[in-house]
Amino acid sequence: MTDWVVNLIDGGGYWGIALLMVIENVFPPIPSELIMGIGGIRVGQGRMEMVPLLIASTLGSTVGNYFWYVVGRALGFDRLRPVVRRFGRVLTMEWRDVRRLNRLFRRYGPGIVFVFRFMPAFRTMVSLPAGLFRMGHVRFLLWTAAGTLIWNIILAGGGWWLGSRITEIDTYLGPVTWVVVAAAVAFYAWRLMTWRPRYSV
């Protein structure tokens, strides 16, 4: 995967970066850590400039996240009820939980979206409930772009610092992603085994 990402960045330049960031958010298997790390390396080599790199990557990431926001908004809050009624056990969720999440997003939606931009594996996932619970388009885009820009600065800076040691990006940042994913899976497994419905849907 690394070679493919490198070739697309070198061949497409800033447009390649933007495209990769869109793809990374729509199809998460491509890690943004790798994309931005290589972009930072290219800045250190003088083959890219930091500001255009950050603009392209932030725009691409915001577009990719907006895709899932639109999916959530199209599905809509009201259509969740039959889904929760039928799959509540698998989701470990009741309708009262959904309403609680709705209130949470209405009150703290921008902060939730912003903070989740720094969490591996959850950066894209938060866009779906933001759409489901009807967070405003402009607020979603602004807070997504703000959090994404900061995250991209960190990743590109890391790539610039590592220089030409591309393989070390996965060494430093890859395990963090896997730990977060493993923790999420373990939490879900625990919740699935211990969950009991308390209220009628």
C-alpha cells in the first residue's frame, strides 16, 4: 500500500493528496497517517510546500467526511427507530439511548466532531451521527475542517521530522491506530455480552 500511496502523491501532487484523503475517509483502510506522513517527507525534501499540502489534505478530508454526514442526514433520525427495534441487541442500544445521543449532539455537536478528529478509526465514524442528528451543514464543515487541519499539521510535521524514513511512519503511528481499534472492539464485545434491555423501544 505504501508504494501505491507514494506513486499517487508523486504523480498527482497536491491533487493526489486531496484524492487520497477523500478515499481515506470514505474507505478507511488507507491511513491518513501514511498519506500525510509521506506528504511531510516531500515537504522536507523540497518537493512540496507545507501550506498547499495542508490546504489540499484538509479539503480532501472534509469532503470525505461530508459524504458520511450526507448519508446520515439522508437516513434521518426518525428512520432509526425500526432499525433500533430490530437490531437493538446487536447495536447494544435502545431508543432511549438514541434520544440521549440526539440531545448530546444538539448540545455539544461541534465539540464532539472537533475532538473526534484526533481519534484514529473514529474520525470518520463521527460524521454519520452528526448527519443523523441533524447537525447544521456549516457547523459540521467548519468544525471538521478545524480539527482535520490541526491533525494534518501534526502528521505532516511528523513526516517532515522523519525525513526519508518512510517505514518509520507505520512504526510510530501504526500501533496507536491498532490499539484504539482493539480497545473499541474489546469494549463492544464486553458491552454485547453484558447488555440487557431496560426499556421498551
